[in-house]
Amino acid sequence: MSEIILQVKTREIEKESNSDLRNRGFIPAVLYGPETENLNLSVSEKELDSFLKSGHRTKPFVLKLDSSKSIDNVLLHELQRDSLRGKFSSVDFYQFDASKKIKVSIPIVLQGKAPTQDFGGVVVLNMNEIEIECLPVNIPNSVLVDVSVLSDFDATIYVKDLKFPVGVSCHIDSQTSVVSVSEPLKDEIPSSVAPVEAAVVAPVEAAAAEDKSGKSS
């Protein structure tokens, strides 16, 4: 398996402000770790976008500096986004000890179709990602959740129901709700069952808004 590389540049924060850096299409970044001295960096917006689209969000990678120096055992620790501009505003890189377990958050991906969807139910994802602990080499891309088990409106998938690979553990309360089903309002229940092509996933906010609407009608 070939190593994953992300090209970055070292930067001197005294010479250029973060806003000027962003105007040139670069994102301010910093590298740190338990045995790593903080290093100020910058990464191209295009470079980072390509990196994320390649599915490397949770995988260890190598930072390639403009000085031709390489820094391995790195994870993308945090991404800050400017809500007004819709662009990333800063990036945190973390250099880890490959021999020690670390805690990282990985995305939750739904698969299948809940039988309740045929009766107007909406699948509600209560958390977009979940924190796990494992050796860096064992970090999975995501955790898959099969919603076909949601056979009635009282059904819920909890943390305890999730299946993680060998060597991966989760220390979140086992009774934490991950996926549930929002029951339709009485006047929205379909008179006949129509085929559903794909699972309908709604954020928690959407479900809350639907319940509020039902109470006020």
C-alpha cells in the first residue's frame, strides 16, 4: 500500500497575516503532538480539497514540506470552517506515536432501508461521527450502520449495537442513541405504500422541527 502524502509549506506568522494567506488560496495550519514542537504551516485549498475527496480524512499520512523534509505518522486532527465564506479557515495536524493507541472521531455511514420508511417514517441520524480508540494503523474509514433493523417506530440503534473491527473500541455510553425513526404526522401517513428507492436520512434538527410543527397544528 503506497503512503498517503499531503504537500504543505512552512510559514512565518510574522511575515504574513492569516487573512492575506487565505486570500492567496492557502489555509493556516499547525502541527503538534506529544513529542512534537509546534510547527506553523500552510496548505493549499486545492491540495486539501483533493486530499479530503480521496477519503483520507481518518488515515495516517505524511506531510511533505517545501524544504523536501517529510514528517510521518500524522493525522488530520481538526478542521475549522468559516460559516460565512463556506471555506476552511484553519487546519490542525497531529503527529502521533505509532506504538500507542489514540482517540479519533470517524464518520457514521448509514446503509440499507428501514421498513418504517414505507409508512412515512424518517430515519434520524442522531450523531454524524463517533469517537473510537485504537492504534493509528487500525483506524477505520467509518462505521457502517444497517438501518433495516428499524422495523417499527419505537426501534432505536444504540452505541452498543454498533460493530467495530478487531482492535477498535468505543468508550461512549452504550445506551447513547445513534439512529432512530421519526413517526409521521397523522395527516402525512400515505394512503398507499409506494416504493422507496433509497434511505431517507434527516438531521436531528429536521426531526425536531417536524415534531414542533405537529404540536402547533
